[in-house]
Amino acid sequence: MADTQPIIDVRNLYKHYGEHHVNALKGISLSIQAGEFVALMGPSGCGKSTLLNILGTIDRPTEGEVLIRGEAVFQQDEKTLTRFRRQQLGFIFQFFNLLTTLTVRENVALPLDLDPSLSESERSNAVSTMLERVGMSHRADFFPAQLSGGEMQRVAIARALVHQPHIILADEPTGNLDTENGEAVLQLLKSLSQEGGQVILMATHSEEAAAYANRIIRMRDGKIRPGA
């Protein structure tokens, strides 16, 4: 019998901010299986980025529970949580967040530099494989300033995937790209989820971007809309 345990299991999640208890999330529950490409859709302020930050363990919920591969992540101590974030999660941002003083190859290698168990040859092979996978091998020794926006986002995707995380969290990954480059990045994410089996959870306000996902969760005012 196949294992049907969800990769992500969110149970009755609330997030309050400030002394006036502004409610960013109001009772969010959802499950995501391995290999799903899920779009979180909604207008600015609907809570999708807050939810993404909590799933990425960058922020903590006020109430509720987040289970990743069956483990309650916020019951872990900070050292265990840091290791979990480093090993299990990959992050893709709207503005790429590449280090300008490092080459493409060096940027992609950054997550591997945190793993002392890897040899230099293992790091090098992993980086080369991932750059080839995203079509950026020919730019390995370039610096970010020498790349187009679409190329920088491909490098950012390679960096997010190089340590083979189970979950990729993408916050408006095409928001800073033109239509052609945005479509290329979304097609790449879709193919990566189909080939690698990772969960990809993408926050977006774009219907065109969301159409690349195989499931859309629509949010408004800190809640999942009925039927989403």
C-alpha cells in the first residue's frame, strides 16, 4: 500500500501580530502531498506570504500545528529547527537574493557549504548537475550583474534545489520578470516538480502564474476561501 502521509499538514493555524492582535491567519488547515505544485493565490494582505513564512519556519504561528513529513516542526528546539530548514527546505524569492560578489557557481554552492559531510568533489558535482538541469552551465563563472532577470531566477532555483530539499517555497517568483522569462521559470518549476517529486508551494497574485500549478488554494482575509 502506498504511503499517503502528506508532506505538509497544517492544522488550524492562526497568526496574530502586535498588541491589537491583527489576525493575519485565521484557522488555516491544508494538506499537500509529495510532487504537488500548489499555488497560494490572493490579493496583497490576504495572508499567503505569512503562511509561506510559517511553513518555511521563518515565522512561528500563534496557534495551531505544522507537520512536515509527520513531524511537528515547532515542537523542535532551535538547533533542530535550523537543521530542518537547511536540509528540507529550499527558498525562491521575487528579487533573487543572489550574492553579487559571488559567481553563479558559488551562489548555487552556498547551501552545500553548510553541510560538513560533503567532500569538495561532491559539492562540485552537485552544483554542476543542478546548473545543467536549469540550463545555466554556460554561465557558471559569470556574476549576477552579467545575467538577465530570467537567468538570475534560474540560478536562484538551482540554489534552492541543489541540496535536494523535499519542499520548495516560492514567494512571487515571477513578480520581477517579464512575461517571456516568467513563463520559462514557471515551466521549469512545473517540470522540476514532476521529475523530482518535491512539493512546490508558490505564493502569487497572478492567475497566469497559478495556471502552471496542479492545485490552486485561494485565500482572502487570512482564510482559505470555500472550495479552494
